[in-house]
Amino acid sequence: MEKFLKTPDQISALMQHWFLSYHHKDRDSFSGFETFTFFDLIPEDLQRALLQRASLDEHEKPVFLLNCGNAGFVLNTTHRFIRIGESHLDSIFYTDFIWHCGYNSIRIEGTSRGIKSDGYFAEFGLKTQSREIIYWLIPSGNAGFAFWNVTKKCELIGRKYL
């Protein structure tokens, strides 16, 4: 498949466009305190702390941040998903990412609630080129489904633009 090389700024702009289209909102509607939000809107001290842990590549830009409660954060950059926990860091490059497998269950473990309910966390699967499915604990409800939507676009980025 032919690749269309894009700069990190172009990829970031595409990701932001897709995110805003999903939400049917403009950027001014976000404060940086949402569960899934623009990285550059979060408090600067948190930005610095996360970037120090993430060790981004030279041409990689942070775009979104998903707050996963006690499980830490998922940082979406122009090149990869980075899960940042208290004592661990995992990443999946978009070039190694095939597709999401969605939530592991339609029910939130230990409750009678479903994954569409806000305020809970559930395992979400990300499939790699090696066919391994990696499960990360992410929020349920609106934030989780917005992340779900973004993952679909990250596969496209890895396949066509990187």
C-alpha cells in the first residue's frame, strides 16, 4: 500500500479533526479536565510529568490524554498509544496496531452496570500485528467510546501516514 508521508503537525491536526467530529463540538468546548481530552489543555505540571515519563521520539507529538483512574493514563501521540502507570510504561506504535477489539465484556466487572455507564473502568483490547491482544483498563461511558473511536483512526495513521 502506498504511504502518504505526513508531518507530526499534519497527523495531529487530522487526529484533532476526527476527535472533534466525533464529539460534534469545537475545541473551545474542552477545558482539559475531561476524562479524555486534548493533551495541551491539561495542567502544565501534569504535561511535564507525563512527557518526562513517556520519552517521546524526536518527531512525535502528544495529542490526547485519557485518564484511566488508578490505572494511570493513556497518552495518544502522533505515533503511538502510551500507557503510563504509577510504576510501568507500555506503548503500541500505530504501525504495529491492527485494530481494537473493544471492551472485553459488555458488563462492568463487579457491578450490574454496562460499559455505556460513565464513572467505571473496563478492559479494552488493542490488537497488534503479531495478533496479540493487549488489554488496558480504560474508562467506560462517553470517554471510553471516544477513545474507541480514536483507535480506529490510529490504525489508519499507522497504515497510511507513518
